[in-house]
Amino acid sequence: MKLYYAPASPFVRKVMVLLHEAKATDRVTLVPVSGNPLDPGTMPVDRNPLGKIPALERPDGPTLYDSRVIARYLDDLLTAHLYPAAPHLWDTLVIEATGDGIAEAAVLMRYEMHVRPEGTRSAAWAEAQWQKIARALDALEDRWMSHLAGSVDMGQIAVGCALGYLDLRHADRDWHSTHPALAAWYAGFAARPSMQATAPTA
């Protein structure tokens, strides 16, 4: 299998953490790509028409894309057990969607303020994305800490990767001080070998 990736992407990191947790990093070949919404660059648009990563080229069917699709496929293929059975599955999926939503809004903020040409950027639009993140952080702090403290699953991985991306690209927002329980959980989760091995540096 080939995984089209860029190490700073929180969505790619989700997949990489899964592979590390399943001790299956040797099952994929990493293919580095780069691009953005204004210039697809080397993104695998022939395999994912949306021009996004991660994209997983597999031997038994079309290339898979969207990190949640890839995560479900690999979890099944590798019997990683990172998605529990129902009824706990629904909580895991909601938390995964929350983590992915944080990451998506954070990436859109990055694109708005660093990819769009000066003069066309909207600080108000970027701030609206941050408000989505702030509401999601509040929800995690208020509703989901008991789940985050449980056995490792893809919900935790998605949230961990999203919070790591906030620290990488939006450290000035200092979400740690306003969400102490979530920050304490993240400090422990970020120390996992799978998170350490996939931590982006730029």
C-alpha cells in the first residue's frame, strides 16, 4: 500500500498514529506530496479528485481518501480495535468527528492567512473558524473527558492530532489555559510513542 502524505497534516497524522498503534508502519510506503487549494502541486489528484491527503492506494480496489474512511479500512484490515462495538462506537465516532472538525477549521485558518494573497484575506472569516474550534474545545472539556480518559480509540487519536496541530500552527491562541482538563489529558496522550513518532516539526 502507498500512503500519500505530508507530515504536518493532522489528517495524515491520524492515519500514521493508527499505523504505529497497530505496529504496522511496515505495511505502507510513504509518498510525500505538497500543494494547497490554490495550487494542487504534487497532490494525488489522479487518485483523489478532491486533491487532498491522506490518500491510500491499496492493491485490492480504488484509492481510499478521507482520513475517517482510511482509518476504518486500516482498523479492519489490521484488526487494530480502535473502533469499539456499539453502543460505544457512536461516542467514538462523535469524538473523532469533533477532532476532525477542529483540524479542518484550523487548516482553513492557516490557508486563509498564509495561502490567500494579501488584500484578499479575511480576518473575520478566520476568526469565525476559530469560534468553531473554541466551541468544540468547550464540548470536549465539558462532555467528553471521561471518554478521553478511557481506552485508546480513534476518537482520542483524532482529538490528539487536532490539538497537536493547534500547537503547531496556532500556538498564539493558548487553548491550554482556558481548557485545563483537556490540556492535562493532551499532555499525557502526546507522550505516547505513536504520537512522539509522528510529531510534525514544520
